[in-house]
Amino acid sequence: MTLYKAYYHSPRGPIELVSSETGVKEVTFVKEVGEKSLEQPAILRSLKEQLKSYFEEDLQNFNLNLEPEGTDFQKRVWEELCQIPYGKTISYDELARKLGDPKVIRAAASANGKNPIGILIPCHRVIGKNGSLVGYAGGLPNKHFLLDLENRVANGVLELF
């Protein structure tokens, strides 16, 4: 399978985008921009357009084919993350309960941290039991930014943490 790479320059810095011809494989905050693919399939162009709309506060739900690679359990966790509404958060405890077993909290947190498609699979919407921001592969400042953006748009107010 051929993979394609592009970059989107977000308000929080560069985001690396990786796709196949048919689906999104990775969306990751990065510190530096590397080489991009010469060929840019339609899925990457659409992803860039949708990210632009998201950051401009015009898009709440992405409409792209996602192709994350992971274990069956990780994919189950990522599917559950996609059920968290825009502008809302849940705790890691709640995530484990939604998966059907409160004892899988650590495994669910680990799968959350290994999510290869940040923003689109909204792992940033999972917070600590006490409402604190904990863990985010893209960095806590980016997590705070994303939650603030979504909260502001969804609720028309700023009331985070």
C-alpha cells in the first residue's frame, strides 16, 4: 500500500497528515515539517480543507474515511472516542465503562494515547476523573486549545478548567 504525506499549518503549529489512496492513516502534531509526497490524493486535499474549516470554527464533524492501524481493542476504543460529541468530554473511567468493563481503564488510556489520527478520532476529549487535563500525545497545550475551541463553538462560552 502506498502512503502519502502532507502537512497542515494549524494555529498550533504543523500537523503531519498521512493517508492511503482511500483513507486517513495519521494526523499528528509535529515540531518540524518534513518531506511531503509529490502526489497528493483527493483524501489528503479533503482532509486539509476539513481541518481548515475545523480550526475556523465552521466544522464540527469530519466526513472522511479513517484507516487507523492498531489492535482490535485499540480500534474498539477509537470507535468509542468517535462517539464523544463535539464540545463534550468524558473521563477515562467513563470511557472504560462505555467499553463494558471498568477494569480496562489502563488499557483504554493506553489505547487512547496510541491513537494515530488525532483530532478526527477525538482522544483530546478524554480528561481526568476530576476534570483535569491529563495525557495527550500532541501535548497538553494543544489539548487545551482543542477543548477550548470546541467548547467555545458548541456552548458559546469559555468555561474550561
